[in-house]
Amino acid sequence: MMYHPHIHIVVPAGCLSVDCTEWISSSPSFFLPVEKISADFREKLLFCLSKELKKGSLNIPNDIDDAEKLFEKLNSIPWV
């Protein structure tokens, strides 16, 4: 693949206490619910892209005839 957009993020495995004086670690077995995060990200990204398309501020490559149809297709497949 020549064009493969993706985002890397780092999520800490814990948080500060309510008074911000102590780090509270999560369980060592905790990481991320990848399937849920992937689905949420897909939904939010496609929503924002559709919104920009409707506003006319999204530049779509000439070889894409129907961006809305493409977004529907992208929404129906799993993202990882």
C-alpha cells in the first residue's frame, strides 16, 4: 500500500488520584479494548469527514465518484 494513514497514541496504564498526589496503576493485564476503540474511532472519523463533505471543505480525489457511498462502505468493515 502506498497510502496508509494511521495514528499512534500512547495511553497511560493508570491515573492520578483525585487530589493529584499519587499515581494509581491499573491492573497489569489491562491494555485496551481494541475492537471497541476501533469502532468508536471509525464512527467519529467518518462522521467528521461527512460533516466536512457537506460543508464543502473536504477535498476528495478526482477518482472517487461518490464520497458518501465510500464512507458507507468504510463504515461497514472492521478497522484495526
